[in-house]
Amino acid sequence: MVRDWGFLLTCVFVFSAHCLILFGATRMMRERGYWLAVAACVVSLIPVLTPAMFLGIPVGIWGLVRLRRTDVQAAFAKSET
């Protein structure tokens, strides 16, 4: 029996955040799911949740900057129709 439920819930939450980052990154590479890609970038900015804290923050900022470009938004819109 698990004695520390807080630790278990934290592990489940962090694992689900990592899955969101991974899934959002693959959707970003395929230019599908714009808002999922944005959510993945935002989650990667949270220092506690990223596997490599010092890598997650700059990559998250870079991803958000790239996703705000009009040509990138047009590419997402084109692939979703």
C-alpha cells in the first residue's frame, strides 16, 4: 500500500505534463494542433515540470515566439482544413 499519496499524485501530474509536452512537440512538428502546441510550450516554461529545467525555459520561449508568427499560424490553419 502506498503511504505517501502526495508523492504518487505528484509523479502522476509530472508524468502527464511530460506527455503533454511530448505530444504537443510532435504536433508542432507536423503543423497540426496549434493550441496543443502552445499549451506544450507554456507547460515547458514551468521549471518544476520540465526534465531539463535550464533547457525547457528557453525552448518554451522560442516555441511561443515561433508559434506567434503569421506564416506559422497560416501553416497550422492550412493543415487543419
